[in-house]
Amino acid sequence: MNVIKSVTTESLSTGISRIYAVVLVGGSANSSVVLNDSVSGTGTDKIALKVLANDSKTFVVDGKDAVTFDTGVYSTLSGSGASVYVYYK
């Protein structure tokens, strides 16, 4: 299992990835993250989380039911001071 931490909107990986968990940590403002199946943010939205300021939310799937991204994983993160952790193989 690998983990990527991101604090900005960016491409997290290219090619096929299987996402097993996502943790969104809100900063000083309400925060959100959308994980999109692309390398540029133009593909299909697959996972979206929202959280209040200074709180966190965890999305976990069973190992055999991981969310598959075929092209890549693009993260659109909003909220001052927010961070996202993406657990994948």
C-alpha cells in the first residue's frame, strides 16, 4: 500500500491506480476534494469528500472493492490549509 499527501490541486498519479482509502483534513476553512480519473481534471469524478474547518473525514473501501482509476488520479482540493491523503496500489 502506498500513500500520497497533497496540499494543492494536482495530478497525483498516471496510469492505473486502485484507491483503497482517502482522508481529507480540513484547514482553517471548510474543505473539499474531488478525485478525478484523469491527469488534467477533465475525466470522470470518482470520489468526492467535504469536511468542515478543522475536522477530517475518511473514506475507506474493502480491498476487493477498491475504486479503480484507469488514466490517472487528479485531485482538486479546496479550502485554506486543507490536505488529502490517498492510499492506493
